[in-house]
Amino acid sequence: MGSLRQNFSGPSPLASQTLNPFQRAALATVLATIFLIFVGGLVRASGAGLGCPDWPRCWGHWWPPSEVSQIDDTRYDLALFNPVKMWTEYVNRLIGVTIGLFVLTTAVLSWSYRKTRPLVFYGSLGSVALVLFEGWLGGMVVRSGLKPGMVTLHMFAAIVLVSLLLYVTFQATEEHWTAELPEALRTRLLKVGILLFGGTLVQIVVGSQVREALAHVAEIPSLPRAQWIDEVGWLDHVHRSFSWVILFAGVYLAWVVFWQETPPLLRKLCFGTLTVILTQILFGVVLVYGEVPWPMQLLHTGTSAVLVCAECLLLLQLRSPRKNPMAGTPPLSADHPAVSP
């Protein structure tokens, strides 16, 4: 084939630097939100979505009841009481509240960026609005009795939230990222990256619809678990077929950066993204041929958030670089250092 490598000698990513309080808070919030998506996947995979049949209370209490006798049997069907599912759902709510506090803290700390990097400030405020919407939407999911479409919207809003938080974090830590590339190569990779990201969002929506269908199929008592996937029908076939688009885009990105001389961080992002795609496909295969084990449902759902974050970072890395990446950084001070060597 011959070597496709170009004579490229871009700078390496900035080495070990100390993050300021906002940067640390924003990064922690991104990681915590990903963790929350995994927990949400556990709630759905374990069938605990209605472990607390009301919202914001749980079985009529602000703190989950310790025994069924504490529940008002005139308002609730006591036959549905399950302590394990109740606590699974309630812990999910507690973590959600904690994430809300993380997002609020990040927004408060973003005040120092309001003039130098307004996108960081307004993006942080947007995250607060989005997390409030997500909390309200979670309540609507419970009140609707897990109505079809509501769960998918809840999942999609969580993906949008983590993407926005990641964008804010990237904007605030831009001096830590370098991606000097020939413009033609950058444009080619960026187009494929946009295709990959858009395709992944579509795949997440369709996958969430498959998960909703599985939840209803699981309620058929006479249906063996091994036949659940077959009952989902055409929606599952669309989900499986579309995964090839995601795979080909990921392989193409990895192939290009393998044969081109590109910054180490960009190469790691491309190969890391491909690794997550392959992992997701593996989880999907186990789900189909392994009688839908709930741990795989959890991993398949949670890893989708990791994939979105990897693709977001890839797109941000490929965007046109600032002429001066240090411009707009909050000034150094004793209590708010922007970057410490």
C-alpha cells in the first residue's frame, strides 16, 4: 500500500498541570454524571423503575419505609412492595440530587470565566437548567408508570447533559489540549467524527426504544427469557444493523490516524473510541445470544455514555485550534491559579 504518513511534527499534549477549582469541579461533575447513567441502567435492568411508585416521595414517605406496615394500603398496592427495588430506585434519586449539587457548584465556580470565556459560564448555567429538567423528567417517568417514550427521553436528556458538561470542561481546560493538523486531514476526520457522533445519538435512541420494548416483553409470564429479543422484532434489527455504520466510522478514523503522523492524544482518542465501539458490540452480542443477562444490560447502557464522551472529545480535539490557547484564561492569583507548571 505504501506509507501514507506525512511529515508532521506537532507539539505533544501539555504535561502534568494543576487544575484550578472550576476545572476540577467540572471534571468531577462529568465523571459523576457518567456514573449516574450507569446507575440508571441498573435501575432499568433490575426492573426497579417503579421501586418507588410515587415522586418525589417513596411509598408516601420522604425516607423509604422499613416495612410494609408503614405504607398506606388505601393509596398503594402493597403487593408491589419490594425492598430491594425500592432502595435501588431511591439510591438512584439520591445520586441524582448529588449530581445536581455538583452541577450547581460548577456553575457557581464558572463565575470567574464570565468575561474571559463566556461559553464556559453560560454553558455551566445551561447545565443547571438541564439537570433541573432531567430531575423533573425523572418524576414524570415514575408518574407515567414508565410510559413508552418517556424513558427514552430521560436517557437522551442525560446524554445531552453529559455532552454539555464535557464541552464546558473542555473549553475551560483548552490549554491542556493540542491538535496541530494539516487542514485537509482535519476536515476529513472532522466530517467522519460528526457522522460517528450523530449516528451514535440515533443508536442510543433506538437502543433505548429496544430496552423499553424488552421491559414490556418481560411482563409476559409464559415467555422464556431466551425469546425476549425475538419478540422485540424490527426495532432490534434496526438497532443491530445500524451498529455497522458506527463500527465502519470508528474503524476509518483509527485507520487514518494509524497511517498519518498525528498527535498522540488524537491517536489515543481514535483508538479508544474504536475500543469502546467494539466493546459495545460485544455487549450487544452477549445480550442477544446470552438470554438478555441484566449485567450486560447495565454495561451496554452505561458504556453508551462513555462512547458519547469519547466522541465529543474527539470532535472538540478536531475543531479549528485557537491562535492562542492560553488567551481567555482567568488570571493567576493566590487562591485561583489557572495553570501551575
